[in-house]
Amino acid sequence: MALLQKLSEKLKNFQPRVVFPEGEDPRILQAVRQLKTSRVIEPILLGDRAHIKQNARKLDINLEGIRILEPKRSDLTEQFVNKLKTYERFSEMSEEELNIQASSSSYFATLMLLCDHADALLGGATISASNTLRPLIQLVPLIEGFNTVSSMMMVESDDYRIGGNETLFLADCAVIPDPTSEQLAEIAVTTARFSNHLTNQVPRVAMLSYSTKSSSTKNPTVNKMKAATTIAQKKVKELGLDINVDGEIQVDAAIDASTAKIKKISSSVAGRSNVLIFPDLHCANISSKLIQIIGGVSSYGQILSGLSKPAAEVSRGASAHEIYGTSIIVASQAISQSILHENENGAKGSESLER
């Protein structure tokens, strides 16, 4: 059973609340109806109620049981304005300016997440990545001990041809244009932890480059990946995490066992990697979009990592199916790992949702 299907079955026991700031978009409506019908999540749509209903009628979508909130008319706005006042960056705003900010869909959705009115957030279907990311980065605390917000895409195949895995995680595909070695190390660890949360499998992280284990290169990007590998390995050890990290390594040697053997690369990661870390945003974004368009596999994301709350920023070109799958992934992040996988390993958690 593919990972997405497994997660869907598990979520039926919890049905996390996922807020969609672009509730009027037809693809959002299609995905949300399927999610609600499947009893996977409790969706919350933000937007003009009349427009949402009008668009739903055009698509013959039944909105029964789906919660709709209008930020500009919501009783929650006063609470959210008071929350914004606790942030220094908003301290000089007037009451009117704070109301305008709090009632904009992206900020309203983020504040719902912060104030426990939602368990996860999915945005980006109709607005730029920067407008989706800004309130999340400004308001949501980072995971303790980390300083980097990044993103990942999940790729799913049913024939185990990607490193002997059904599932592959790619990062950072949407946030940091040219990450430093330190940032790449944090991206590697947070992405690996997220993959472990979803799959319950040991992450095998490949720090990608155009070369493999080069001993003589003076190229700054290759050296950056070498340094990032060392830093990530040290951080994994300090945190006591069961994560394997190797690099620098070429992508074919990372996910194809026969290539790794021919190139005489022997490690726990070579040929078996399930997490790929790219040198910069050019490489990652181009690769992720090529996979989405011509790869012949299912892909979902971008899922944000490094934040203490679950959130996703999908592409404006995302299909209803991609939004559906990404919603399942980000909703799963809201469930504690021990609960999410308790039938697999017998572990019991204290809470069903990480609220």
C-alpha cells in the first residue's frame, strides 16, 4: 500500500482541522470535497461565503459539512489582533492596520494555526510563494534548536525504482535561494526527521552534487556540500538521531544501487537514499518541477520544515489531486509520530494531535 493511502487510513481516526486560506479556488473545492467525503480531515475554507458557494455550484460540489469562515466578518479577528500585538514587528501598527492585517486570508489562516483553531495549513494555490510564506515565517516559532525554514517535496512511486523506496523526499525546493553549509545541514536534519515522522523508517540522506567524494575539487559548491555533510553528521550525533547522512554524492549514485556499485561507493546511503538535499534552489526547484511534469510519478508539496506548526505551500500550478495529497501529508504532521504508527510498533503516545 502506498504511503499516501496508508496515511489516509490512519487520519480517519483523528480528522485534523486543516485551514485553506484560498477557499474560493475550484481546485481547493474539489480536493476539500474529496477529503471530507473520505473522512480524512476536517477542512476549513476561508473566503467570501457567497463566492465559495457560487464556485461550488458551478462544479456541482456539495459543501455540506465543510466549515466556511469569512475573515473580515469573523468573531476571531479581535483575538488575532491581540495576538499580533505581542509581536514587536506589529507593535507600531494602528488598531485599524492590525485589523486589516489580521483579517487578510494568509495572516488569518496562520493565526488560526497559532491559536489552535486549526491543526495544519495549506496555501499558495492562487498567490505567490512569498505572500504565503511571509506570515508563517513572521509568526510561527521555529523548531527548538533550529534556525532554518525550508521546504520539501514528496515523490511517491509504486515500483520501488527510486533507491529501493516507494517514497522520496526532496529539499529545499522553494524557500532559500543559496543556502549556506550550516543551513543545508539543518535542512538535511529537519527533512530527515519529517520523512521519519511519515514513514517510520530510518532516513538515508544524500547531500547531492555533480561530483562524488571528490578529493581535489576547488569548486565552492562542491566544498559547500562536503562541509554541509560534516555538519549534518555532527548534528545528528549530538541530537542522538537515527539518521544516516552521506555526501557529496551524485544523484544516480544516491538512488540507484547498480550505479553506486559501478562507481565503487559503499555506504548506508549510496544507492538507497530516501532523502535528497540539493545545493541550491536552482537545482531543487528545476528538478522538482521536472519530476512533476515528466517524471511519471506522483509528487506532493511543498511541505514546510523547520516550523513548529504544520504548513504547506503548494504551487499555483498544482492540480486538485496534488492539493489533496499534500493536505494528507501536512495533516499527518499534526499527529504525534507514536500515535500515527502505533499499530506498527506498539508505541503509545500521550496525545493524538500535536496541538
